[in-house]
Amino acid sequence: MKYLLPTLACVAALLLSACANPALRDAQALSQAGQHEAALAQLQAALKQQQDDRELRIAVLKQTDTTVAYLIYQADVARAAGRLDGVEAVLKRLEAAAPEHPRTVWLRSEVDRLKRHQRLLSEAQQSFDAGAYERAEITLRTILSEDLGSTSARSLLTRVEELRANQTRQVSTVQLATAGKPITLEFREASLRTVFESLARAANVNFVFDKDVRGDAKVTLFLRNTTVDEAMRVILSTQQLGSKLLNDNTMLVFPNTAQKQRDLLDTVTRSFYLVNADPKQVQTLIRTVAKSRDVYVDDRLNLLVVRDTPEVIRLVERLVQSVDLPDPEVMLEVEVMEVSSKKLTEIGITPVDKASYGALPTTINTLSSLKGLQWSTTNPLAIATLRGTSGSTNMLANPKIRARNREKAKIMLGEKLPVFTSNLVAGTGGGASTTITYLDVGLKLDIEPQVQLDNDVTIKIALEVSTVTGRVDGPAGSGSSAYQVGTRQATTTLRLKDGETQILAGLINDDESRSSAGIPGLHDLPVAGRLFGTTKDEHNKTEIVLLVTPHIVRNLPQPDTSGSAMPSGTEAQPGAARLLIKEGTAGSNAGQGASPRGVVQNRFRPGAAAKAQPEITGPEEVMPGASFQVTVRNPTDLPLQTTVLFDSQWLAGPGGAEGGVAIEVPPQGSQVLTLSAKPASAPVEATVSLASGGASLLLRIRPSGAEAPPAAEEPAPPAPDR
């Protein structure tokens, strides 16, 4: 009752105060209804009239925080939905309710920043549509530096990076529009300038020469039934010249020196975020194989940044994909059993071993003579023993442990026994310090697996089983002691198949002992000795059995001999195409005599132009996701309107076109069309053909590191005309 009266007094005071100031009651009702701004406005109006009301002042502060938190939540919802006008509307309400609140000032600056980001995003979109990808990337990275959560900017930046990657692939795979045109070259001691002039007229190629190219160098070559691309590579390689394609029919020629390559060849920068491989080892691999010098390693991010020509970057991509593979893992199922058996047999009669002569303990008076002395022995006089015991115990340990390739795994089942050691401390008057060390006793198993490519597992096993057999005291006065430990060890190396179980046994400890006790001289008798003593036979036997079963969780794919080889250019030019002359597609002019001045002879026979058909050329192999170019040539004197047909399952046209793209090729001209390969997990073949007829183009879409499909057997070349 004494606690109830003060409580009622407080409640009555609150009711009286609420009744005395109805603004608090009305504001509370509005706030509960969700009208926080109206409640705050009412409290602020009441506070202006009653500025000395402390309760009103506290209520205004609390309602201000509640209203600001409510409006900030609405602003966050509108911002997450991408509605900037909604955020501005919430800002106006917030400025009307609490203009000086810190969250209001923050939201005002946030709205200004969002407007600026929206303007920058619009500019980046315009640059992207105009093909100015570098300018768009700079703008987008400016936005992301201030707002990492901008999904629109990040999505557009991803598209920019994909297009720039496609551009890099196009640069590394670009070739002359007439690269596959058949041609025959026969020159004897002709000047280099004459060879290129003749080749320019015959192949419709423009050449730009560096100032250091010697045009008077002599060239002698006889190439029949070859292509423009292979002929160009032969001439450039034999004359120690380098080239750079400016477009599909223009080539820059320069001396093939290291300085000229650094000055004229374009480079690209590629970042590789490694998942499994060590970046420093990959750096060594790139510098050794691809000869790249500009390689940066960031150990914190497991990042590798390479700067080199597009051809070398393609080689680096394949190298990284071939080594950045997850380590093989294996699940080891280990079963360890310790089988022990004990047998004890004890048979015989144990006679009394003590006898006394004298007064019995119950005698009270002191004896003054030999009268009263008696013989006495223990009771009973003899004990008959007939006992036999036997027992067997099995200690089973069945751990399962998952281990990486070439990584040691350890299993310890047992206990740590403390061993105290006393050490004398010099200069302390004989003082000693005691240290504690721990001795591992039990089952210790060390396993190191190595997963082979043929799904075999090589396992190094070290097994040790130890038990405490006794305790040994240290030197007198030292207070230290040690344990006597019995141990059995086995070390071996196994090679097992996946799922195969191997049993290791034979670690046997066999103890057999026999003891006899009784009347001296009599208990050793062959048969009657059992009546004068007891014989004890004890036999203890223990054996350790180990069972190991590996289960491969993940293994590396076994590389094929042909698929593991990748073209890597020459020693001086890593990543360059192979210098291999291929047969052309038209007849040869082998029977015609060569001009002494080195005239370029076209491989088409006279009259072949009337039978010539449009043809399509392009690369033989592309990577999934890469863009490539095909060239349609019209050798006739009439305009060609046709459709380029392709497999829509594996290829896509410009703008995502499916199945075919209509083109128009001028007379005696060519038209270049850009296609892209769709993602593929295994090597596939796709065809590109013309609706107007003619030979089709067969190309392979092969992921990096995948096995190439077997090539069709090529027909034998036609015999030369006679």
C-alpha cells in the first residue's frame, strides 16, 4: 500500500499535465496515426506560445528526431528506386519541418550530388552511343569514385569494358580484306619498292613506308599458288621488316627493330585477377614464355597487370587460363584399429610363507621361562589358487579428412602428458626453476596425398602409435620425473586408385611371461610342484591395423597432347602468326614464263573472270565471345546484293542480328562484315555462306585450352597445267 500511493500520485500528475496542455495529447494522437509532420508543426506552434514549458520543449525535440528519421527513410526508398524527383520532394518536406537539422543539410548536399551524377551519367551514355568509349569510361569512373553503389554507372561501365575487350580481340585478329586472295609472285633481283608496287596493284593493298625502310634492297622470290597474306609475311620476314595494319586494306611497313616496335606497335593493358595460381609464379611464366617486361604483381589482390601488344596479350590469356586452375583435392577415409588380447592362467597352492615361535599376542604376563612359548602361523595355513582370465579389446578410430594436393594432413588421437623439469639457476644460491613440457602419447598419423592425372592417388603415410609403459624418477632431490613410452612406427608410400582400400597390418607386440612362487626347492618339481607353489602364465598380444581409402573430390582435366600445344610465335616476336605458306583456291600459272623485270602474275587463268563467283573469307578459328570480320569479295562487273548466312546457334550479327545480314558489294570490290561468336563450353564448328552461292567459310569456335576438333582431310592439290 505504501508503494501504490506514490505511483497513483505520479499517474495523476501526468494526467493533470496532459489535461493542462492538450497540444501534447493531440500531437501524440497524430504521431500514432503516422502524421509526424503535422504533430511536429502543432508542437512547434504550441511552443511558440508557451516558450517556458519544459515538457513541450522536450516533446518538440523528440518529435523532430522521429519526423526526420521517417522522412530520411522515405528519401532512401525513393533513391533506391532511382526516383530523383521523389528525393527532392522529401527534401522540401524535410526543409519545412526541420531546416537546420544535420540530416536535412546532408540530404540537401546528397540531392545536389545525385543531380550531378545524373548529368554525368547522361554524358557518359551519349559518349557511349557515339563510340567514344574512353571518354565514357572516365566519366563513369568519376561517378563510381563518389558512389560505389550506382548500379546504372556500373552496368554501363561493364558494357564499355566488354566493348573495349572486343576491340582488343578485333585488333589482334584483324587482317587484310584481300588476305585470302590467290596470287603468284615471281621476282628475280627486283628492288623492294618494285615488289610492293606490283603487290599493291595486284592485291589492292595500300602501303605506307617508314623513312628507314630501304626501297632499293634486292628481292628474289618465286611463290606460286599462295595467298596475299602468306606472301606478305614471307617478304616481311626475309627482309627483316615489321608491319602494322592501319585498316583492312592499308599496311604500315617499318624496319623490324626493337626501337621501331616500341615506337609504332600499339599496346594494350590487361588485368588478371588470379583465383588459384601464385601471381609471382605466373609473372615468371609470362616473362619467360611471352617475353613481356611490363608485368606488375599485387599480392594483396592476387592481381597481375600485363602491358604488351594485342598478339602477346592473347598468348598471355591462354597461359593464364592454363595455370590458373584449382588444386586437386582428395577425401581420405582412414580407419585405425588396435586389436589386443590378454590371457592369464594361475594354478597352484600357496603355502604359508611366515612362521613364528614365541608368546601369543594375548599373553599379558611376562614370561620368565620357556614355558608358554608356542609355534604360530597365519590362518589359513595354505591357499589354493585356480584362476584363468582372458579378454580382447578393439580401439577403433575412423577419421575422414580432406586434403589439398601436396599438402600435409595430420591426425592426432591421444593425450598430452606433462613432464616437469627442474633447472638450476646460476647466481641464486642453489635456486631452481621448473618448466613443464608436454609429451604426445597416442595415435599420430601424417598423410601427404598427391593426385595424379589418371585418377590415382600417391599417399605418403607416417603412422606412430605410442603408449605409456612406466614412469621413471629423475635424479635424487631433483623432484623431476619422466615417462617410459613404448612406440610403434610405420612409414610408407602408396599409390591407390580412386576408391581403392589398402590395409596395413603386422605391427604386432607379443609379450609372454611365466612366473612361479612357493616353497623353495619344492615348487620347481615337474608335477608335484603345484602342491607346494603357484604357477602364473600371462600372454598379452596387440596389433595395429590401418585402412586407407582415397576419394578424389576434384582433379585437373587430363590435357591432350594436341590440345596442350598452342602457337606462340617466334623467339623475337612472341604471339606472331606462323610463317606457313598455304595453298590457294584457284588454279596456278605455273606454265607461264616469268618476266625478267618481276611482273606479278595473277593466278586466275584467262577467261576465268567470266566464271568467277563471289567468295567469303575470314579466320579459321575464333574464341567464344570474340568479334571477328568476314570479307565478301565480288569479282564480277555487276553490283552484288546478297545475304550473309550464318549459324544463329553459335554466331550473331551486328546489333544481335540472327541468321543472316543483307549486304551490297560494288563491282570488283569487297565488303567487310563484323560477326561475333557466342559463348561455348566445348569446341564447335560454324559455317558462314552467301545466299547467292559460292564456297562457304567453315570456322571453329574453340575455348582457350579446349581440345580442337579433328580437321577434315584436305583433298590433294590439283596437278599443274601442262
